Amino acid sequence: MRIGADCASEEVGLKFTVAIDGPAAAGKGTISKAVAAHFGFAHLDTGLLYRAVGAKVLNGMDALKAAQTLEPVDLDSDDLRNPDVAQAASRVAVNSDVRTALVAFQRQFAARVGGAVLDGRDIGTVICVDADVKLFVTASSSKRAQRRMDELNAKGMGLTFAAVLEDVEARDKRDSERATAPLKPADDAVMLDTTDLTADAAIARAISLVAVARS
């Protein structure tokens, strides 16, 4: 087992970190939750950290102060999944001071005994560079837009495909072109394209990759 200085201690065998990165609506959240449940690992959707900060900014708080005062309870808010918060999260994520403020929170979670799965945009490239397993989950922008539209419209949002696709592509551009921790696969990440995969097939593939790494 490989133990990373950023994400684990010397207690070999007690900690195992899985880093799952990828763009919005590629399926990394679904896959991460399933992997964590299968292996009994803790799970952290790091995007919720930025969404929680973005929500606070929309309510008038300074972005850095919002990041510095973030508490676990802030991740339980019911409004973190709406499009306005998603855009605000993407905007605050380009702020290097905000990202720095949230690094310690993420690394502490990753180092927990019993294993951890973290999903986000820069887990394998910045937060946990020595994670035991790194996956980069992706899909075509049109497929991701369709998934996101179906998800949001099921909640009564009434969005059009064109509007959601524009939103997805804008987030992709902002996330991949930001100066600090841009969205990109780690050099040693395994690519998992879910464009033509069912959720069950993608989950099975991810679980297989983690199982091999643990053996």
C-alpha cells in the first residue's frame, strides 16, 4: 500500500485514500458514494465545500471569510444543489485564498482511519497527490448536460437543454482555465469515461479498480 504524506500517516494498513476527480455531472458523485459504501470508507463531496462558500457569498459574506468559518453543518443545507449556488461555487473556486483555506479541511478528512473517498476537481492533483487510487471520471458535455437537466427538472426546475449545456460548458471553461488547481487528470489517474456507461457499469468499474489497488 502506498501512503502519501499529504493524506496519511505512518499507520500502514489503517488508511486508504481514493481520489475521484472530474467535471460536473460526469457521475463522480454517484461513483464515489457507491465506492465508499462498498468498502466501508468515509465519503466527502468536496464540491459541497465550495457550494457552501458560494451560498454564503450569495448571502453577502466575503468569500475568504466564508471559507475560513465553514463548519460541517453548512454542508447540510438544502439549497446547495441549485444552479445559482453551483455558479457561485465555480466563481469562488478560482480564488486561491479560498482554496488554501479549505485544503486543511480536505486533507484531514482524507487522513482518517478506515479509508476515505474524496471527489472533486483537484483531489488527485493537489489535495491528495499520493492517494492510493486516482480516478478521473468524465463524459461528453452533451451527455452531462442531459443528466443535469433531468436531475434538476425532476425537482421542478423547468430548465431547457440549451441553458443547462451552456452552464456546463461555462463551468468547464472556468474550472479548467483557472490559475490555481485547474481541473485536469493527474498524471497517474485512471480515466473513466461514463458517456456510454450505465451508472451500475461505471460503479462496477470503479470498485474493481479500487479492489485491485487494495489487494
